Amino acid sequence: MWIWFALLALLAYLFAAWRAFDRAGGAVRVGPVPLWPGLVAATLHALALALSWRADGGVALSFPLAVSAIGLTLVDVFLLICWTRPLLQLGTAIYPIAALSVLVQVGLGLVEGGTPKPLTDWRILLHAGLALLAFSTLLMGAVAAVMLSLQERALKARRFAAWMERVPPLTQVEALVFHLITAGFVLLTLALLTGALFVENLLAQHLAHKTVLSVVAWLVYGGLLLARWRLGMRGQRAARWVWVATVFLSLAFLGSKFVLEVLLQRG
């Protein structure tokens, strides 16, 4: 049954993306009304994900389900932000990413591959939940950094596109980026701490790459926040470091799972 909810969520995300793009030419309001397509899509996505977990006999966070969970959490973070900030235009990027995550769940979920053991220990579930929330928050920060970079580039070139009048000022977008990075950094710190406390061997063969890449990403994010505090780093330079850190974290969070479960067919 989960596949029907997934396909409906996919269509709903595409509709929500179109609505976000269509509204880019007009005034953007805050609150729940302009967000209803995203709320419907996220609800369908959550149902598909919940039924997939149940079908796996527990919280078995396989690669397709991990990708899907990231997409859903990313949309949830986006909707919370848009509740109070006029950033609906970001939905033209966020909703397609979520749709792609659903497509991965459907495509790879129907292919038999390596499946990890279901997570039953609450401590490991806490670690996994913190890691998921941290990654999604930091990914949202990376997407917002794209808007920041486009705004600054347009201002420097003195090309004032119509969409720039429909988004918050550059300083507010920059503040949003660093708020997201700060929140994500705190969550990532907690995820690493719970991993060190609750995971038996973080440097085991199947975890070593994930651990090292996560620590590298944590150092880059921490260095960026320190440079922001001490040196006032901002604009496109800060955005580039956000993207570098996000690449490391993506490789840590998804790269090893993809290699182990999809390429090597191991659980």
C-alpha cells in the first residue's frame, strides 16, 4: 500500500513546486494558506514512509528509506520556516528534492538489495534521529545559501530581477543561512556525541568512512561559524564553505550506505 501513498506524494510535490514557481511572480504571504500543497504532499510522504518502515518489520533505515526520510524532514524544516518568513520561492528547489527522494524510495525500494537490521535500541534510534534532523537542517541551509549567492551576485552585477523583490533582503537571507547552520551544527554535535556514547565501534570497517567524513564536516561547519563570529565571513565566500561542508556530510550520511547496500548488496 505504501507505494500508492508514495506516488501520490510525488505528484503532490510536483504540484507544490509548480505553485511555488507560479507564486514567484506575485506577493508572497506567510502562514498556512500558501503552504497547503506542501502540507498535503508531506502528509502523503509521511504515510508512505511509515508504512515502508512497518513493512520492513521495524525502523530499518535502508538507503532508499534514509533518502526518503531526509526529503521529508527537509520539507518539514522548510514549511516551519515559511510559516513566518516569505520564502516560498525556495519551494521551487525544496519540493523537487523531496520528489526525488520519493522517487528513490519507490525505485530502489522495489529492488531487492542489502537491508540493514531494524533499529530497536532507543539509544541508536535517538542517534539516528539526531543525525537525520541535523543533515536535513544543514541541507536546508545549503539551499538557502544558493539563494544568498544568487542575490549577492545579482546585486554586484546590478541585475535586479523581479524575483528579488519577492524574497527577504540579502541580510535576512544571510541571517537565515547562519541560523540554520548554527542549529544544524548543534544537532550534528549531539549526533556525534550520541554516536560516540551508544555505538559500539565508530571506527569499524563499515562505519569508519562515515565517522571520518562526519567529523570533517563538523570541523568545516565549526570553522565557518568561528570565521563568521571572529572575522565576519559572509556572502558568497561563506556560501561556498557551506556547500563544501554539505558535500562531506552527504558523503558521510548517504555515500557509505549507497556503496554498502546498493553497490555491494550488504546490510
